[in-house]
Amino acid sequence: MKTRQDLETALAALAASDQLPPAPDVVPDALISEFVGQADSLRAGWKPAPIALAAAACLLAALLLLAPQPAPPPARQPAFVPIPYVAPLAPYERPQVVRMDIPMMALMAAGLEVHTNDAGGHVTADVLIGQDGRALAIRLIPGPISDTNRRYQE
């Protein structure tokens, strides 16, 4: 069995055999001038080819022309108009929107201001309905007023 001193001696010998020779303190001038000369020749010889520049310009132009254009903003729909004399939506309620045809007379009876010559017609509207089934607000959909008689004859 080896002692601690024997192990230290063996490790010191191993470390001494594994060392590299020391680097010189001064790098020879010939070596430095060789590196500088090669770097200068590389810099002086590099010139972009005109074909490569033209190809890069065409690629850039194609990317600019084919880039996606922003979509136009969606058409604004009119806001919902609350139906008069109806209790507002409770915070816990989950309303839903239903599109339906509504008689003009029902709009007038609900207290909405309607300007039309055809009080017997129907209009298409989105109706905001609460969980309990009551209509809370209405949004009229632009379009012609349909004739009541024609609707029920078809």
C-alpha cells in the first residue's frame, strides 16, 4: 500500500510530464507580417459581383410587392339600442344574440322610434335576449322592409 507521500510524488511527476513547453515571449515579426499580408490580400480581392447585386435587388423588390397587405377594416355595424322600460342585464346573466324578422308595429309598441311609411312590414334585426327570455336590446340590419302580405302568401 502506498503512502500519501508516494501518491504526491507520483502526481507531481505526472504533472511535470504533461506540461507543454513555454510559449515564446515575443512573436517573430515575420509571422506577424505574414498574417497581415494575407488579411490585406483577402480584403483587396473581395468585390461584389454585379449579378449578385442585381439578384439581391430583384429579390427585395419581389418581397416588397408580394408582402401581404393589411385587410380593410370591417364595416361597422350599428350599435344595439336598448329597449325602453326593460330591466338591464344582470351581471351573472349570459345573453345571446338572435337574428329574426320583427314586425314594425312590434318595434313601435316597444317604444322604439320608427320612421317608415310601411307600418305593416317586417325588418330583420339582431335581438339581444337575456337568460330569462326577455328582449333587452335590438340592432336593425340594413335592408329593405319586407311586405307582410307577401311574406305570408309565399
